[in-house]
Amino acid sequence: MQDNNQKSFDLILIFSVFVISIVGISMVASTSIPIAMNRFSEPYLYLFRHIMNFVISFVLMICVMMVPTQKWRDYATTLCLVSFIVSLVVLIWGVKINGSRRWIPIMGHSIQISEIVKFSFLVYVADFLDRKRDDLYELKSILPLGLITFFVVTPILIEPDFGCVVVMMYTLFSLLWISNMPKKFFFAMCLTIIMLLSFIIILEPYRVVRLLSFLDPWGHRFDSGYQLTQSIVAFIRGGLTGMGYGNSMTKLFYLPESHTDFLFSVLAEEWGSVGAIIMLLIYTVIILRCIYHAAYRFNKDQLFESYIIFGWSQWVFIQVFINVGATTGLLPTKGLTLPFMSYGGSSLMTQFIMLGIVLRMIKSPVMERS
């Protein structure tokens, strides 16, 4: 039976995303000009690239909205397999930047493969939990998911891209929590993965150094804690109402990569705590709107759609949480972009692709299971 109560686009969700995107463009303009001038003697290089990425992302979103939901379900396993193969390829032929081999050069541009893996992994997990909805009480039915997760995240850890793995694992946990999986299996899987990730942190000396600088940033302010202390300075300088757009001092080579990982710090310096809180509230609107639509589909027994929408909301949440937490000193610094805002084509395109899929699912009438 068809339910026609929900067939229109969520204008609040769309408006919120585009407000954040426009603010992102303005902040990339503010932060990237001195960096681009210093590196390439072209002040607007990063801005033009970001605008181009935004246009491409918008076109991709429109294209994805034309794809029927069933197609993602049909090709979920294939997508996951292809992304796994590509993540192996990047370990061999990928471009190494800042000690990590995460990018594949294509037609003069670099594609960050981990973003594709996050996307395909979410689609696969949503399809798996939907197909196994009646078998999640059996351990043998859950083991394949554990094995697939292991194989998918291993190349990402080798790159290394620990932040990507954290996002993937949190998204996985959130989907397992709302599924029919017995809580004893859920906690056992969570504990196992957390222990493995903790062991991986200890194995890498630079991660231990990063953790120590997080615990005492001012004691390491001239080396490993430099980024964090400069970020905190930006927040202090911004105060309540900010220094005014374009008037940040920390972006003038005091804060490295201010147009990517630390964009929120410059925003807080120029727009103040008021501006920063407003942006966080808009992110909250996006997440809550997605949770609302996910709950609606869940109640109509449309689990695949519900898992995709809810999973994306948690993906956005955890990246915002980690990025803002790292810039404010609440979490160790981690190279994760701020969704829809930070400079980075792969991240921006992936987020708009997910938005397109979610909007298609929201607009499609619900076909209730009989």
C-alpha cells in the first residue's frame, strides 16, 4: 500500500545545507587568499577551485537524485567491492601528501579515496542490515559484516587515514544500535573494534605524540601542540562577536591549513562565538531533519532508506563533532573536514552525493510492506 503523506522535498534541509555551503565559500575566500598567494602567487586559486567543486557537487547531487533507490540496494555489494579494490590501488599508485597516501590523480585533480569508501560502506551496511533484518540474532549471520568491515578499513589504516576509520566505525555503531541486533552482540563488536583502534593508536608514535600535545598543548606550543594553541588563540581573539569578516590574524600563516581542517577556528575569530554557535545550530537542524525522516521510514518498515538517512546524519554529526572538538581543544587534532564548508573537493562532492540520495528517498512515496 502506498503512503502519500511524504512526497515533497525537505526545504528546511536543503536551505540549511546551502546556507552552510555559501558560508563555506565565503570562509574559504577569507582563509585561502594568503595561502594561495604565498604558494602559487595566485590569490584566488583555492577559491576558484572550491567554487568549481561546489558547482560539480551540485550537478552530481542532481544526477544522483534521478537514480531510483532500488539501484543503490542492488549494487551495494558491488560498490563496496570496487571501493575496496580502489583503496588497494591507492596504496600502490596514490599520491603521498603529508606522509599519507590517500589520493589518486585524475585529469589534474586528486581524488581522496577514503571519502568514496565511507560512502560505499554506508550503503553496504544499510543493505546488509536490511537483508539480514530477521537473522541478526544469529552470530553466523553477523560475522560476514565483521569480516567485510575488517577488509574495508585495513587499507584505510595503512594509508593512513585514522580519522576516516573513526567516522566509519561510529556510523556502523549507530546503525547497529538501531537495528534488531541483540545488544550483547552490539557491545561485543563495539568493544572489539575499540580495543583494536586503541592498540593501533599506541603502535604509531606520532599518534601518541598528538595525544600528549592534546593533554598539554601549551607545553608543546612550539612543536606538536602548535596548531591547537593557535586555534585556541583564534577563539580567544574572536570573543563574542568576532574581529569582523576578513580580519583574522591567525590565518596569516600562524594557523596551518586554515582553509581545511581549521576553518572553524578562523570563522570563530572573525564571526565570534555567536557566529560559530549559529553555524552549529544549522548543522543541528540538518541532523535532526534527517533523524526525523529516518524515523518516519523506520516506522513504515523501509529499513534500507531509514538506515541510509540516519547513517548519513551520524556521518555529518561525527565529522562536525571531531572537527569542532579538535579546533577547540576538546579532542586531539584530527584531519577531518567540516562537511559542506572546508576546502576539499572529494569531501564536498561525497556529501552532496549523499544529500542527493537522501532527498530522493525523502521525496519518494512510501510503499509499505504488506
